[in-house]
Amino acid sequence: MANSNSVPVVYDYLDITFYLQDYYKFRKGKEKSFSYESWSQELGINSRSFLRLIVIGKKRVSDLFVEEFSRLNFSSINEEEYFAYLAKYSRATTQKDKQAFGAELLRILKKNTQQNSIPDFTDFVSSPILPRLLTLLSFKDLQLTVPTFTRLLNMPEDEVVVALNKLEEMDLISKEENGGVVHWQTRNSKFKVQDKKGSSDLMKFHRQSLMEAIQAFHLPHELRRYKSLLLPFSKEELILLYEAMDNFASEQFARFSGDHYEGRRLFQINLNVHPVAESLEQRG
């Protein structure tokens, strides 16, 4: 979540109390005179104690609070809509309502983080370094130079140079020289690769990703996770699972993509589903 020195981004939250608590910390750090007293006056709330109970989750966020807070703090309709559904999601008392409001939050997140499709994905997925480089090129607080990529990816400089030139040939990035140093920039800060069925290139990409995941088993536990489930699915249920996987991927991308790298590290997440037993109908 946000620290007290930066404005909390509402799209980063799935709990309105966490957002309001971070918002209070931010305002308090920015304005010495800011308090629950001054904030309650700003919002037209009679009791500062009641406002504090809202922020710590002891009282429910009202529609009037949502409307006034949005009017004072948001500049886009998307932010206002997300905050309104965040309040409804946090107030929901049934799983059905949680799912409905959660779906609306996901819809807004997707709309707010549109990804451009890579047109010629065959070359793009030919090496894992290409998607990783293109991702690193989207961060605004990095020195987008060969030494930076060499250090972060822990790869030989000549391999990084070859990969950058490949991305440039694909018209996905460009470069400019400043003071004798070549700086790179991306044309696709948010991208995706279409899941083309039967693609041998995608198969090779995923095979290598799985091999790297196996090799990562020796890493400290806080840097890697493995989780396995054994569940039965009908054809219809399997379609629902695939949709849930797509929604999960879209939600994580929308929540965590960002444009700053400081204090973070690039991770790869693999989601895999495959059958391990036959159905009754296939026996004999």
C-alpha cells in the first residue's frame, strides 16, 4: 500500500478502511494541522469520533460519506465509481453481494489498465528475456540503460544488447543517446500476448518458465511459492475455472503493474491446469 509520503491510489485497495487509513496518514504527514477534527469539518460530519470509527472499520461507510469524499478528492469518473463500489464491497454481508461488487471493481480495474497486444508474438516469446526487458522498460524511476538491465536481470551485457536490438527491430522500443550514454524507451508500457492455441512458440516459452520455476525451489521461502490443488471439473466448470484464472491475472496486473520499481522486484507467476485422471466416460 501507499506510504505516508505519497497519495494513496484508490485502485490499489480492496478494503476501504485500509485506503482511508492510508489517506489519513498521507494528509497528516503533509499537513501538520490535519486531524480528525479538521477532516470531519471538511466532510461535513458532526463528530470526529464517528469519523474515526469509520476509518478504523467500526462504523459503516455511508453513501453520503462516499459522495462527499469523492467530490473533494477524485478528479475522474473512474476513481469515483471505483470508490463507490469499494464502499459497497466493504459493506457487503453476503457472498453473493461480495462477488457482484467484486466483479464491478475488477471491471473498472480492467478498463483503467488496458494492455496492448504484441502483434508478432512469435519472435517476442522466443526468449524469456524479451518480455522481462519490455516490462522493466515501463518503469519511470529506472535508468533505462544496458548496465541497469544487466544488473537487474543478472545477465551478460552482450545478451542484453542483442535482446534490446531485437525489441527495437520489432518496433516495440526505441533509443536515444545522451552524453554518450544510450537510453531506451518503450512504446508499450502495458502489453499482453494472445493465447494462440497450438502455438509451438508459446509452448516453448511456458516450458522454459516451468523449468525456471522448478530451479527457483532453492530460493528463500519468502521469494517463491508453490501451491497445488486436486479438484474434479465438468466441462462447464472447467470453463468457469479458466475465466476465473483470466480474471485473477487481470486483477493482479491492474493492482500491481505500476510505473515505479523502487522497493520492488520483478516476479513471474505461472498458472497451470492439466488433467491427471480419466473421466468415467473414458474408461474401458
